[in-house]
Amino acid sequence: MRFTSEQRLDDGVLEREFTLGEIPGILWTPASASASASAPAPLILLGHPPLGLRRMHPRLAERARHAAADGFAAATIELPGSGDRPRWAAAERARATLRRAMEAGEPVGDEIIGAVVLPLVERSVPEWRAALDALLSLPEIGGPVGYSGGVISIGILLAVTEPRIAAAVLFAGSLVPAAMFEEARRVGIPLHVLLQWDDEGNDRQAALDLFDAFGSQEKTLHANMGGHAGVPRFAGDAAAAFFARHLR
């Protein structure tokens, strides 16, 4: 891990950009954690859709500052084929096929969904785990670790394969291949799942079926009326309270 820039935000949060090999990322630490390694901050990994870190930065920074106010560090990395990373032609073709089907009002079958989601999960999860190795080596960062948001299938596989993740907040707003339902049954960590009831791009019944499939003994579904971008602020407060219970 190599830090490439840093700035102190007006609330005292330290924002540092880094690279891990060819992978860009951002780390936010609360003032207390950056000032003293004697009290390392628990870490929340911030997931996001494959739209590029530059485009997503305002929303990610807001989530990170909210986490820092509760004493947590937060970090994210650029997804494969996104942002400044090399283009991924196969992924772009798969997304174009998905867009054409949705715009034409045609059924979006599991073959199309799988072509978009499964290669992204396969590439992303090892990168998230490598980033976690590097982040936890920093003296100001400690466990336990949470995962929040992003492509829900990435969160599912991380919850299954990464034992250092103790709890996860998942956003039910992305298409999920059938294969990930089997993985969901293997998830055992506490889950807090956010669902926008009228999400125009999400199959509500599939989201409910996925929630039912999760194997966790503690799982909460937090559903609100409204579309994809209409998540109320109090839903974020409930997610923060969930992490406060499980990461302290």
C-alpha cells in the first residue's frame, strides 16, 4: 500500500488516497485514530457500484464521515474495470446486453445477470481481501471489520469467505444471480439489509427471497417506501447503530 495524497477535512477526518498495486483506494480515519495508535479504530469497508471512485466520491465521503463520527475508520477501493483502472471489455459488453434488454422491456434472465455480476464478484473479492490485509497492518486501524453497501453479491461472498468481517449492512438494490442464493445460505454473520420498496431497478420479490435465504441467525430487513435514490436519512442512522452494536 502506498499513500498518494492526504487532506484533513473540516470535521477532523483524515482522507488519504492510496494505491495497492494497480488498485486505487481511499481511507478515512477519525481524528482520534490518526492521532494515536494506542486506540486503533474499527474498520468499515465501503462498497459501491462500478461507476468509478471519482463519481462516487461525494456519497462515499459522506458515508465515511458518518462512520468517523461514531469512531470508525472507513475505506474503499476501485472496482475492476471502473474509474481509472484498465477497461474490461467483456464486462462492458455484458452490461450493454443488460441495458438493451431492460430498455426494450425484455425479460432479464439469469444468464444475462450472471454474465454481468459473477465475473465482477470473482475479481473483486480477492482484491477486497488484499486491501483488508494492507489496511489492518496500519497501526491506527484495528478490528473488528464491517462491510457496508455496494454490489450485494460482492458483500455476500465477502461475508462467506472473509472471517475478519464481523457484520454487514447490505443494500438490496442490484441484480443477483441464482448462484449467489446458494452462497447466501452460507452467510452466518449479523446482517442489516436495506430495501427501497419501490426501487425501479430492483426485483422486490427477489430481494425478499434473498433475505429469506441468508443463513444468519441475526438478520434485519429495513424496508422503506421510495425509489432507489430515496433512502431516508434515518435508515442510515439505523445502520450506524447496527455497526455500533457489532464493531465495538
